[in-house]
Amino acid sequence: MEPRVTLKIPRPLYKRLSQLIEGTGFASVTEFVVYILRDIVAHQKGEMDGSLSAQEIEAIRKRLKSMGYL
């Protein structure tokens, strides 16, 4: 397992993310945030591994933008 670091985010954002992931299959806010950040970094580098379709990525981006995170 790779070493981990602590990333501090505002508590209101954490609470909103916690509500957002309810019923989605994500076990924690951390798991969700890591998933989203990996997706964004992979997309920026052009390294998409095919796990998400272009439509799925666009849907995630639209959702994040509507929530004010992008």
C-alpha cells in the first residue's frame, strides 16, 4: 500500500460530499475524492484507462461544476 497524506478540506465541503455519495457505493468521502482526483489527473495527462466513458466523465464534470468545485 502506498503511503498516505492528510488533505484538509473545509468541513462544510466534507459534509456536502458525504451527502453526495450516499447510496453511490463509495465507502467514504476520501474514497470518492481520490476517485475524482485520479480521474481529473488522468484526463489532464491523456491517460484515460478506459474505465469511464467520455459521457461519464462529462457527467461528473457537469455535476462538480454545478456544485461549484470546477
